[in-house]
Amino acid sequence: MRKNLESSNILNSKEIEDLLKLCRPKTILKGNYFIKENSVSNEIGFVLSGYFRSFYHSSEGDEITYCITFPNHFISAYSSHISNEKTLENIEAITDATLFVIPKEDILALEKSSINWLRFFKMVAEQQYIELENRIFLLQKEKAEIRYKNLIEKHPEFLQHIPLNYLASYLGVTQRHLSRIRKELSY
């Protein structure tokens, strides 16, 4: 986590130490949740190891995986974190995972202590926005085969750690369609 914070070139060493003192380690076993729908986000996590999926339930009751979070990334039900309203999303560990968590009140205190924290959290939010926007464009613009190729080029580790049913949902296809795509690309 320290390397991630240092690489931002925003925070000084004292500010990084201040944050690390506030972090508490947390282990979430496969199948357990970082947050469940209808609860309010009161912490942000930084994934040290393991993988998470963010999903919601469609009106038909299907689980729709819209985000996969991997090590060295922040994790949160961010809209709930900002609004203090109940979240519609679930964030589930799809492997055993270890993370640091930071309570919301500590984040707010950091933001009051230095403008650098405001700049840092703004940068993190902007990066998340860009990733989300790129994902939306890819889903709406490209065929499933292109989305799959893009995924395995950018995140080959997904194929080792993420179950196919979650990958299919993430790509916006059925598991059967994903199997067909994988078969065609293997020739």
C-alpha cells in the first residue's frame, strides 16, 4: 500500500504514515462480503491480496457482476460512501482476501488535516471514473469477442482467479456464449 501511496506523488512521508496508522487489517473469506446491499458504506478498503466482485440484482433477480477488483486497488460502495444512503450493490470476495480498511470518519479527518488528502482522494475518484467510463464504452461499443480479448490482454490473471460465470456476467454475455468465444479464440 505504501508504494501505491508514494507513487501518487501527492502525499509526503508523514501523511502516508498517518494513513497507515489508521488502517486496520481485515481478512474476508471467499463468499463473504465487504458490503451488502441495503447497508451504508462506512469504510474504504485497499485490497492487499484476493479478488472481489461488485454485483447487483436485476429486476428478474439475476446477479449482474459489473466490477472486479484485484490487489493494489481501493474498494468501496462509493456512491453510498458519498451520499450516506443505502447501497444497491454487493461486494463479495471471490477468493480469500486480505485488505486494509479505513473508517469513513478517519478519511474525513485526514481530508481536514491537509489539502494533499483532498488532492489524493480526488485523484483516486477520477481514476475510478475513467475506468468506469471506459468499461461502459466498451460494453456499448464493442462485440463480446472484442470485450473478451480486451479483458485477457489487460487482466490475464482474471482467467486464473475469476469463475467463468462471473466473467460472463462482467462481459455482459451468457456463460454459454463465453464458452463459445473462448473455444473460437483457442483455434
